Amino acid sequence: MGKIERQAGFDVAAARQRCLRYRRRILDISQRVTALHVAPAFSCLEMVDVVYHGLLRRDPGRGNSGFRDSFVMSKGHGCLSQYVILEELGVLLSGDLAAYCTPAGRLGAHPDYGTPGIEASTGSLGHGMGICTGMAYAERIQSRDTVIYTVLSDGEMQEGSTWESMMMAANLGLGNLVAILDLNDFQGLGRTSVTHPHFYPIVDKARAFGWETEEVNGHDAAAVYGAVTNRGGKQPFFLVGRTVKGRGVSYMEHVPIWHYRSPSKDEYQKALAELKEVAS
């Protein structure tokens, strides 16, 4: 096994520039396909970036993406955030994203196991937490110094399988499991706070199930990184990241139709201009 390279801190300015590039890249991809999940990817982008560039420990001799730790995108429809990061890391090729959701391509609208860098097939919401609980338990049984990370959507927190897995993870004391919730207050075409008002406060529910919990601004990379790295580690850790669906493009933010839609040419140009303004 190769030498494990641990991350030495987290450069917030660099993260900001990366996420700007990622958003532009996703918008570029949107001009090649009829529809894609732009807004769901934009809401969790900073958190996924923190996982890859701040939390996952590198080990060239392990895994299919060169990381010691593992990451599962339980929020499968947000996978474009994962794809563009894996592309920049060299795990995926530029041609992979150029052929996104085409008959000739290998990248679909949800992650598929077997694709470079993808640890599990997800997108049928409610499975990710169970998969990660099993992975974390297996790593502990084998006495491996490995952490399992996952990003979930607030919609899948309504699945009973998610809560069953959370109860099991806490009962097993899986301190090597970190779940990050993309709390953008939308599920498909409606606000979660309107359709399921008793879903809140989610932090209290996770804590009642035995998890160490914290809530932060999910677009604040420093807050996300700090919360995870300062966790106790004796119990599984549940981080609630408050986010904005469609973050970074004004006409997409909090607008349900952008759950699954590609911008027109004019909308695309407007989005690029807004992202440029944010960068300056």
C-alpha cells in the first residue's frame, strides 16, 4: 500500500475558484443535452468539493480513485457536482462528460458503480445511508483507518430506510461515518417546509437517533470543513448544510422548474455572466 497523504488544511479561496469553474462546466454540459439536474448539483457543490479537496485522504495504492477514504453520493441526482470534480482530478476523462447522457457515453443522470471514482450506484433515494452504514461497519470490523462520507438530499430523509440505517449506525457506534445533508428545502417540485412541515427541525431528530450533529451554511466551505474535522468521532456525525437550490444563478435559485431542465442559449449566457460577476 502506498503512502497516505493527509490533507494539510483547507484553502477557502481556492475552493471558491474551483466551485466557480465547476458551475461553468456544468452549464457547458447543459448545452449538449435536453435536460439535466443543474440546480440540485449547484446546491451541494461546495460540500462535495470540501469532501474531495479537504476531507478524503489520498492513498495512490488504494481504491479506484486514489483515496484512502470513501465517498458515496447518496443524492444521486446531484452527481454532476461529483462528475466535474472527478474530471478535474483526472479520474474521469473530458470525453466522459462530453458524452454525458448519450448512447455513446458511460455517465448517466445518476452514478453507476463501476464508473471510475464511483463507489456505489445511487439515485433511488433512501439507499445511500444503508450502503454507507454497511461500508463503515465493514471497515471497522477489518480494523481499517477509513472514513465513509456521504451527501444526502432532504427528500430522501423521508425514507424509512434512511432512518433505520441511522439508528443502526448509532447503535454500532460508527464514528467513521460522516453524513452531510444538502438541506435546500426542496424535493422535486415543492418546498419541503410546505409539503412536510414536521420534517423540521432535522438536527434534533438526527441527535435523538444517537448521532453527533451540527448545522452550518452549506455554501460556507470553511464552516463545513471545520465542523467535520472538529467532530468527536465516537458516534456517527450528521452535518446539516443549509443550501440554496440553484445557488449562483439568480433565475434558478428557489425555482422548482430548474430541478431538471437545461438553460436555453440566452439563459446560458445570462448564467455565465452572473457567475463572472460573483467571481469578481
